Amino acid sequence: MNAAAALRRPASYYNASIAVTLAPTTPLAGESRVDVCVVGGGVTGCSAALHLAERGYRVALLEAGEIGYGASGRSGGQILPGLGTDIGVVEKALGHERAKSIWEMSRESVRLTADLVRRHDIPCDLSWGYLHAAVKPRHVRELREFRDTLAERYDYPALSLLEGEALREHVVTDAYPAALYDAEGGHLHPLNYTLGLARAAQRAGVTIHEHSPVVAIQRGSPARVRTAQGMLTADHVVLAANAYLNGLVPELDGRIMRAANYIIATEPLGDDQVARVLPRNDALSDANFVLDYYRLSGDRRLIYGGEVSYDGREPRRLQARMDAKIARLFPALKGVRIDYRWGGDVAITLNRAPDFGCLDGNLFYAQGYSGHGMSLAGLAGKLLAEALAGHAERFDLFSAMPHRPFPGGRWLRTPLLVLATHFYKLRDRL
Ligand SMILES: Cc1cc2nc3c(=O)[nH]c(=O)nc-3n(C[C@H](O)[C@H](O)[C@H](O)COP(=O)(O)OP(=O)(O)OC[C@H]3O[C@@H](n4cnc5c(N)ncnc54)[C@H](O)[C@@H]3O)c2cc1C
């Protein structure tokens, strides 16, 4: 077995509760010809492959490890309208009309997720209800303004501000002065969802090669995509490698910063504990810049995420810190057993808006969801398929968003981001 074959999904709650089986895959070997080569087997790549195959393209998908090896198989599983950045950032760059179209597409991404789950019969515990919780008084003001802006300027009246008892009906803690409730947000088992998309892609005719890391792309028309043992000649390439890109296409690499984020899963909770934590089974994230987020799994474990690292090393005393946070929020869970702990990489852009585009006329990409890609990546796959088929209007709305490389070049960008994050962490405490 070579080094590439060793890329397995991490031991996680998700990996221990797989409910979708793929048709067997083999690593790419020898030379073949396809219409489209998709690089990356997360939600972006699987959705793109599926939507392209449904349009009649011959598609091969190359995944360095196993399907769902990247963020899609490790994430918090929250599926939310909106982007990783404030919609005001998009409005400032593109104007109100285009920002509104992008907001609408973010809502569409959540509906698309539900539709894919239903159409392809994906067992992934999809559930609805999301809370964006204020931690400080200034967050309450900000959430109120956000609700009003969305209702007045984005035709989105779905948000309600909950306080006091109304809030405690959703989340049983004194930690939050208020929260915005959004019935259009929800959560799912991200690995089963990703595997379900891959299975649907296989059924639509896509050939998936796991354990096939792309080592070079010879750009041109057609492009030649090489792995250690094989080569695909393709009219188009879809690059869906996100935080795991690792310098494969240098122009794109500088525009994203890789940051690790961590999650724990507790033992399954009893009825009484569920009633004293999240009685309505909502997902929640707090309003801090360096945020914590959580939800219940299908078998009612608390899946709790937070804590970042920029050097690939797990933060010190991670589990003890997570334990302490959980006990502070929910005294009913003091001493609860933690069964799993894992981390994954998020691709962050400088403005935190996703980065979509096309190089050389035939190398399409979507990356940089900035921690908010679980549903957007599914839509990205659909938009990539539309764009490749010559209907790029919707894809171009996203690709019009300007993106700059991180300052400091390859060596300084991580220290600069660490400094910026320390600043925001400090601000979160005020
Ligand atoms: C811990 C964590 C929690 C998160 N929580 C949430 C959340 O609750 N809600 C939300 O909206 N978003 C969340 N996110 C972000 C979300 O998971 C991502 O935005 C989304 O999954 C991106 O999907 P993707 O397919 O673009 O990338 P990925 O899922 O990362 O897939 C990229 C794939 O490309 C493969 N690859 C890379 N290079 C090569 C190569 N050279 N050859 C072949 N294959 C290659 C990788 O192996 C990987 O499988 C979270 C992310 C993390 C890490």
C-alpha cells in the first residue's frame, strides 16, 4: 500500500455511524478520457459530479483519500442560509441587487440540500431549527439590526428574536441573553450526506476513484490530470479541494487560509438530559467571532464544536476545555462522557465570502466557504455544472465577488491570521 492509500477519514462519531455504502471504487490507474474530471470528494465535488452526470457529461471524480475525508465528513453539520461573511460585505462589493440574489441563492442551497436528501433517499438525520445566540449585550443589538436588515432589505422575515422563557423553550441555559431563531436552518449527519451524494453520483454514471491524489494538472484544452499511477484527459476540470488544496493550483492557494476546527461528541443523552439541553433539537452557534456551535446527533449525542488551531496541532487541553464549556452551559451534563473527538480544516478567505471562478476557460473552482459551506457547497456543485454547460449567470454572481490574497505571502499569512484571531478573541471577551 502506498502513502496515498493511507488517507483514511479520522476516527469520529460520523465515521463510526456510517449508514451509506458506495459501490466499490479503485484508485485511478492507466490513462482514460472523460468530459469532466472533478478533483475532491466532499460536498462540492460530489454535488458537481452528480449534477454534471445528470446533464449527460462523462465524469470521473478523483479523491485523495476516502469520500468525505475533508471538511464535509467532519463538520458540525449545520445547514444554514447566508454566507460565512456578513451580507453587508457582499452588498458593499456588488451592490444591493446582486447581494440580494446571492442571499436568495443561499436560501436555495438549504432547500437544495433537503431536496437531494429526499430524492436520493440519504439517511442523514436531517432536522430543522437554528438559533444564533447572543453572548453579550452588544450581540443582542447586532442580532436585532441583522433581523431588521434582512426583513426590510432582503425579504427575509423568517427570523425572530427570542428572549427569556421563549428562548429557554429551545435551549435550556442562562448563558444567552437572546437568540435569533431561524426555521429555515437545520442540521444533518454530514458524512452520511456526503456519502449519499457520492452514491447518487455513482448511480448517475460517475466513476469515483478514491485514494487517487492528483499530483499535477497540466493546464490546457484538454487538460491532463495526473495521479501517481494514472492520467485523465478531460475537456474540463472542476477543482473542489477546498482547504486540502495544498498548493496544487498556486493562484488559488494564496486566496485561502487553512485553519483547523475541533469537535467532540458525548455519549448518547437520556430523555431528561435532552429536555434540559436542546428540547426542540435545534442547531445553535454563538455570535462570537471565534464561535462555538452545537446540536444533537440522530442518536442524541451532543456534537459540540469550537476551538481553532493554525499550525495543524490540536490545542492544548482541548477535551478539558470542551468539558468545562459544556458544563458551564448545561449543568445537567456535568461529567457526561465524551466518546469522540476530531478536527478538520476550514478554508477561510480574506473577506470570508466564498471564492468561485474559472481559470483558462476550463478549470472551474469553488472554495473558501469560511466555515459556512455545508449547504452552499451543494449549490456550488449545481452552479458549477450550470456554468460548465454554458449557463454561467448564477455562478458568475458569486465569482464577481472580489478576492485578494492574504497579506504576508506564504510564510507570513498564518502568523498574521493568528494575530488577527487573538485580537477578535480578545474582543469576544469584551
Ligand atoms: C470542524 C468543521 C466544522 C464545520 N462545521 C460546519 C457547519 O456546521 N456548517 C457549515 O455550513 N459548514 C461547516 N464547516 C465547513 C464545511 O464543512 C465546508 O465548507 C464544506 O464541507 C466544504 O466542502 P468541500 O467539498 O468544498 O471541501 P472538503 O469537504 O474539504 O473536500 C475537499 C476534498 O478534496 C480532496 N482533495 C484535496 N486535494 C486533492 C487532490 N490533490 N487530489 C484529490 N483529492 C483532493 C480532499 O481529500 C477532500 O476530501 C465545518 C468545517 C469543519 C472542518
